[in-house]
Amino acid sequence: MIKLIGAVLILFAGTMIGFQQAARLAARPRQLRQLAHALQRLETEIGYGHTPLPEALERTAEVVAAPLAELFRNAAEGVKGSDGFTFRESWELAMKNGWSSTALRQTELAVMLRLGSTLGISDKEDQLKHIHLALLQLKAEEDAARDDQSRYEKMWKSLGVLIAVLVVILMV
């Protein structure tokens, strides 16, 4: 009886691990789309609204789903806060601290860090060009993420179940 309960728990755990990895693969393209939408919103705020950068970041955070909203909100709070951070320092701190809560990878983080190093220190047209460049890079990453999802999502689901079955067989 105890072996049966253990086997069921192992099957359940292995299956859940596989499905969790598959869900992470599915979340990455969705979050990349949301991040691109957020940057488009930021581009609009800067280009057409002539909104100050901290306020533009807060407005962007309002229209983006978590956990990406926290990245923009924390960057805005860092600039507005009494710590005296520059925009670049606040942006880097917000991105590095909040990145682990997303399904995004280091390549996207590098794109966002490069963007943060140019925002706030140049004129409006230059900032818009850098945002547009970041959008193009994120679009390429989104295409690659979709390919990865279609290629590996089903594999992770199957792999989780099969490894759990293997452990159960070895246990019996």
C-alpha cells in the first residue's frame, strides 16, 4: 500500500515538473509580447505625450500585467525615491531584481539594460530610436521563443511523465 502511494506521488510530481517547464516555455512568448506592448506604450508616452520619464514608466506599469508591471513600477520609484538614484541605476536595479520573477531570459535582460542606459540622457528622437531598436530585438526573441515553445513544450510534458514512470519502475 505504501509503495502504491509513493508511486502515485512520484507520478504526480514528475508530471507536474514537466507541465511546469512546459508552462514556462509558453509564458516566455506571452511575456515578450507584453514587454513589447509596454515599450510601445512608453514610446507613445515619450513621443506624443511628452510625459516625464518616471510618470511615463508608472503609466506603462498600469497597462501591463504582472510581473512585468513591477519592473516598470520599481524603476519609476527608484528615480522618484529619496535614494538619489540616476535613471540608469534605478532601471538596472529594477530589471536585475525583478527579472527572476519573469519567464524571460538573459538575452532579453541585456536588451532592456541597453535600453535603460540610453533613456533619460538623450533627446526625445534618440530615445524613440532606441526604444524602436529594442522592440525589433524583442520581436526577434519572441519569434525564437515561439519556435522553442512549439518544439519543446510537448517534449517537456512527455518527459516529466516518462521519467516519473521510469522512477516508479525502478522503485518496484
